[in-house]
Amino acid sequence: MRVLTLDIGNTTVDACLWEGGRLKHLGRFSYLDLSVLEGKWERVLVVSVRPSLHEDLTRAFGRKLWIVRREDIPIRVEYRTPETLGVDRVLLSYAVKEFYTDSGVVVSLGTALVVDLLLKGVFRGGFITAGIGLKLKALHMAAEGIPDLKLRDLRVLLGRSTEECVVGGIVEEVRAFVVSLKYRWEKEFGVSLPVFITGGDGQILKDLGTYDPLILHRGLLRIGGYI
């Protein structure tokens, strides 16, 4: 069985192939490169935060396509506006529950930084802010003296160059945000909360917990009944 899984984020499409009981990462592609994913797929499972692309996906994959909706994910959700809740957030918490534990801090770091609380098998909500790359772009565009700096895992005690000050400062800010939420939630709910990290830039935070870059794909496969 050849199953294509697609995690469609705000800026890229992350693709995996499930075949022979193994999951293979095919890579990250721009939206204009969907043609490279053409193949003899028997099923195409998709989690997407870009509804504007769904018509193109339907044309490309036809009846093989299943775009997973929030209602398809078997996890309890406690959220005041479920109609606006991103399906990727729910799927990520579901995958953590299925493959790791029923309580934890669930982090996705890409265009946005999303930090959610999974508590006793229930998605409870969390916070969304700009990701590291977006923060770097915003500073470059808004401040004439800040160059177009690239993301890297830069950790210093004290910034002594422009790159160290800007990139190092944003990395420290993001790390402190995740650690602070973990501490506050553990204190409030009286439970130990391991951290689970994914997303295109998630490796920056991998030492804070369990880094699993393909967890959304495994969540799709679990919902589809393949694993």
C-alpha cells in the first residue's frame, strides 16, 4: 500500500510516503512544486491550514484524497471557538496522545509558534505567536539597521554582534516562552508535562523535550487506519 501524507502549512508542504510498513520523508516543497508529488498513490492523506489549496488538491488527487477535518480526529476538545480552531493543532495533540502520553506541552515551530496543552487526553488550547523566521523578517523590514539574518541555533550568554543580538535574542525569547508555559501549566494543574516538539524549525527547541518532525504524518496514518 502506497500512501502519501501531506502536512500543508502556511509556507510549505511537508510530504511523506508510507509503504511496506515504513514511513519515508520525501521533503518540504513550495506550493508551486506539488507536481513533484505525482505518483501511483493509492491514498493521499492531508492535514492543511490552507483551505485555498483544497480545490487544487482535489484536482490533483481526485478520489484518492482525504483532507482530514477536525471532526475526523477522535480527541476531546475544550475550546471556546472550535469553528476557528486549526485542524493541525488538534491532530498534533491527538498524535502525542496516541504515540506518547495523555498529558504534555505540544509545540509546533514554523511560520508560527504554537504551544498547546494536552491534559489527560483532552486538547485544552494554548497560544499562537510569530515563529522565529517571521520575527527575523519583521525586524529586518521595520528597522533599517538590522540586516536580513537567517535562522540558526544561536545561543549565547550575551550578544556581542548584530547577529548574536538579533538571532540569539529571538531564540532565547522562544525558548523562554515554552519553558515559562510549561512551568505555569504544571503549577496550575498539578501534573508533570513533558514537551513534544515538531515543525519546520522545531530542531531549535529539541533539547527541551521530544523532537518528532514526522508526528503529524503518523497521526494521519493512525486516523486512516494504517498504523
